[in-house]
Amino acid sequence: MGRASHNPSGRMVRRRQDLRPVRSAGEYRRMDRQPRPGALRVRHDVFEGRVESMSQTDHALTTALAQAAATAGRAPSVHNTQPWRWRVLPDTLELRVVRDRQLTATDPEGRLLILSCGAALHHARVALAAEGWQAVVERIPDPGDEDLLARLTGLTRVGADPEAMHLVQCMRIRHTDRRPVGDEPVTDSALTEITEAATAEGVRLQQLDRDQVLQLATAASQADTVESEDPQLRTELAYWTSRADDVGLPAAVLPESPPQTTVPGRDFGRAGTLPVGPGHDQAAGYALLYGDEDEPITWLRAGEALSAGWLTATRLGVSMVPLSGVIEVPSTRAELRGVLAGMGYPYLVLRLGRADPTHAGPPHTPRLAMEQVVDTSAVRDT
């Protein structure tokens, strides 16, 4: 999720379902409704502190936007690069990509970079809805400014959304557990709910059957071989797994030994400190997030779908792990198109299961401080 930039070079059973984008009267459609401007004084804790007002008048709308941007910092991102920056304007919130944190060897096209930002965009939308705000979402609003990925504008006060409030709580506990899942399979009803949440964001999520999982496992193994033999990729991976600051993957979230899984995960090139038991994830299911186009706006929507599906999974007690290695290698990404029978472009593979009850959950990955990801300079004197 180029070969040299500011970063050191290196790399970031079920029947087939083809559920087309669904928009039911529920969780997420409310966030995109056409609004009217409004304001409300809102304060709640985000991250490790409290977002304070940005002027003596404590402007309610700009405070709400800053809070939503800070909450969005909890979103998942490839290698925990957190490649986003928000700009708060008097009545608008802008999402910009930070290309200094792009994995230039792993993800030269920026597919996973923009997908990661899409997850942050969805987190911000949910955070606003939880506080009773609707926003018009403008994706890729300025073709002349490729770093501007989205605007949240035209906000109106509609009353807090209880489901969004619950999902904000899920943001605080969501994590990535790369160890094998437990023996209890995910129910069909939970899989359907996760799929509908993801597909409501404008892309599709297909649960893979047994034969497709075997194809996926073969492709993932091939991708791991390709990546392990690329010195630039290994250097990049080592960089993002040896950071001592607020980005990257610390040893505490990496398995101490290779987990026994049906579809091989990423070889991080180093052992972590997360204990791994003897289990095998035979009860895990796998799904493929995909869409009709392979371009930035659909990568952005794929990130929103990842966030929607993952937060729903967290609410349902389902463990989700994104597998991007097979997407990163062009040849294996093409093989996944074969799994889809050429019906779309793959964006990300997801593993779904019930967490092993004998395992304590892994710690959360670190996060950048609010001032590093949220620019409030345009509203400080309003």
C-alpha cells in the first residue's frame, strides 16, 4: 500500500459473490447527502488530548472539522506511513496526500498511497456524522492539483448518527493482527454486513471460494518471492519496520515467527516480538476488494471501502487483515484479474476471521501528532 526519493529506497469457503455497489438507507449514505451550512459547538477527546478552538470565538464548524481530521489519523495505512495531511478552512476540510511518505519502490504508482488516504477520508466522514454533521464529498476536485484528493464541504447540522458514534469507538480499538485466526468461522450474516458496508462506498468486495483462495495463495507466494529478491524493496521495508518515531511498524506488532496461514502474508525480513501460537487459520475467509477502473479516484474509494468494511468488522468482532503484497507485484496483480474473470481491477486482498481467543490483542501502531497532520493556520484568527 520510483526508485529513490526522500525515503530510503526499498518496498511498502464461500461461493463466489459479486455484490454490486449497494446503497441502503443506513450507515454511510447519510454522510454524502446535499447539506446546508450550519454550526454547533462540539468538543470531544481525540488521540491523546483535546482539540481546542482555533479562535477566541471558538468557531463551532472549524472546531468540528479539526476534530474530524484528528480522528481520521487513526485510519489504517500501508506500513503505517500515514501519508495524509488535512487543511482546515472556515467551512471546508481538504485532504492532501503527502508524497514524502510514499513507498516509492513498493508502490511506485501510488495505488496504496491513495488507498490509505481514502481510509482516512472515510474516518473523517464518520467522525463528522457522529457529531451530527453531513458533508458534500468532492473527490479529486482539481485535476490541476494531483495532491488534493478530496474536499468535505457544504456542511449542515442534522443530528448525531448513533451508528457513526459506534464506529468512532471502533476506530479506537481497531488493529491489525497478523497471527492465525481462531477455529470459529465468520457467520454468513457478518460477511454480508461487511460486504454491504464496503460496497456502499462505490467499489465491490467479493468473498472468495475455495478454488479462488488456492489461486490467491499461489499468487501471494509468487509475489513474496519477487519482493524478497528485490534489494530496493527490502531496504524500504527495513526502513519502515525499524523506525523509532510515530510512523512505521514497530516490532511489537510483527509476529515473532512466520504464522501458519493459508495465504502467506508479508515476509518482513525480521522477527517481531508478537507471540505466535501453533494454530493455523483454516477457518479464515478471504475477500478481494476491486472495481471497474484502475485510477486514483477508484483507489480513493477503495480506501473508503476498506475503512467502512474494517470498522463494521470490528463492530461485529471480526478480525480483518489487509494483504497488499500480491497487489504490489504487477504480474500477480494481473493474476488476480484472472480470479475475477477479468470483471474488474483488484485493489486489496482481505483476510477475515475470528481472533484466536487465546491471544491477547497486539498493541496499536503509533500515530503522528495532530499538528503534523492537521493544518489549522487558515482559521486560527477566524
